[in-house]
Amino acid sequence: MNAAGTDMGSGTTDLNLVQAVNQALRDELAHDPRVRVMGYDIGPIGGVFRATEGLYDTFGGERVIDTPLSENGLIGAAVGMAMRGERPVVEIQFLGFLYNAFGQFVCLMSNVRERSGGQFSVPMTIRTPFGGGIKPLQFHSESTESYLIHTPGVRVVCPSTPAEAKGLLSASIRCDDPVVFLEHSRLYRAFREPVPDAPYVLPLDQARVVRAGRDVTVLAWGAMVHTALKAIDEMEVDAELIDLRVLAPLDTRTILDSVRRTGRCVIVHEARRTLGLSAELSALVNEHVFDCLKAPVRRVTAFDVHFPENQIEDFYLPDARRVRHGIESVLQYRF
């Protein structure tokens, strides 16, 4: 059983994250004839990262739809399809390309249910790679999840492992709300792990405790979960690492219960520092469990500049050394 009480079966296959995404898409196309996968180069080519490889051959061009190069048109068309009862899954090649459709995203997709008084829902999923670490071209490494989280009516999901990716993507496609599903490009082929062969879903409102601990709470998501885990493994500290995995809505209970017990909190993300999600998390902790804190909340983030060129990308992204420094600073703090 998974955390949602779904029977995940006994058979598993070692998959990397992009293979797990592919398997979830295949499962949902087979499960529900209303599901359609859409995007440019996702058909015979199989997508820029091959996340849709083989789906066109299996399900045909009416279920796996190659579209023109127009993010604005793609999101607008998907909203209309969703409103009439279909379940489109849109691939945007990189998060930085979604900005071209931001009017559709903010003014239409996110508020159809509210503006229609609940008469219409928008059960659509936007899949998009994001994040640094693979040294591509400009607008390919953005970590601007705060733009998405700030928009009411949209769920934002970000898996950190293949098994999480499969269960969370299936849950997103079955959800009646619009979902943005963030896939960290650095994790696509970083490692493999056993993934259940049978279809399953994971909850879209629960964080995941990666490692329990008593000394400090470390919050992270995406690739930063693995960076934080590496830092913790290099230290003699009993740290509790929480993978948020769903960025909107936040699992505030898990976060606050953890900080209440540990009395310390370090937040790690690779987005820019100012108005990144860590600012909201820090405010959440201060508003609700300030009297439990033994040190100020510490943020370990990228810098307030545009994502840099390849030569200095490694310096820009938080690494285990910077995470260790953040953890040490709250452990050593004295009021």
C-alpha cells in the first residue's frame, strides 16, 4: 500500500525518473480514454528528453498529439479541451518557455472553476522540465516555481525520485484541478530505483519525510533533496529531511510539527533568494512556531541574478558545502 491506501502490487522494475514519467503517461492513457498527451516534438520523436517515447506508436496521433510551436495556443487549447471533459496532459519543453503562455495560465486556466461558480473544472496537467545542472541554453534552467505557486487555483507538484514521479503524475492527471508537474532535468537519468509496475497514485497534499531526526528540520524539493541528503550524510547531525514534493498546496502540518520538535529549520532551494518559496516557508514557521525556535530560520538558495552561463552554473547552484554551512549555523546559534 502507498500513503494514499492504494495497492501498488509486488512487482517492480528499476527505472530512472524519465522512464517513470513515461510509464505513468502510458498507464493513464490506457486507464482513461479522455487523457490526451500534447506538445511539440512529443509524437514520433518522443520529446526532447524522450519522456513520451513510444506513446505515439501505441496510442496513435489522436491521443498523442504533436502541436505547433506555440505555448500560448497550446495552453489555451488544453483549457478548452479540459472544460469539455477531456484530460489533456501538456508538455512544455522547459519551464522558461511557459512564460509565453502566462496570460492563459493566470487569467484563464487557474480561475475557470471560481469564475464559473463551480460549473466547470479544468482537469489538465502541465508537465515541464526545470532547474539547473545540465548546462543547456538560456531559459532552459529556470527555477521560477514561485510564479506558479503565487497563482490561486493551481496545484504545483515536484517529485524527487522515480517512484515519486510515477505516483504523483498519475494522481495529477486524475485530479480535477489544473496541475503543474515540475520534473527536474538533472534528475531525469541521475539514478534508478525500484518502481512498482502496477499503476498507483500518491497524495497531492502530503510532504514526504525522507529521514527522521531531532536536531534540525531541513526542507527541500526536486534535486535539492539529494543535495541536502548528501550534506546531512557528511555531518554528525540528527537531521530531519522533508521533501515537500507538493509545493501548492503545502503540507503545513508536517512542516510545523517537525520544526516544533526540532526547534531549528533550514530551507534549501535553487531558485533565486528573494521571494522564493523559502521566504513563505520561513514566514509560516515564524508565525506558528516561533516560540519553539532555538535559532532563526536559515535559507540556502541561489543568488538574486539571472541564471548564469555554463561556466559559473556550478557556483550559482547550492551545493552540499553551502547546505552544511546552513545547518551548522543554526546548530551553533545562541540567542
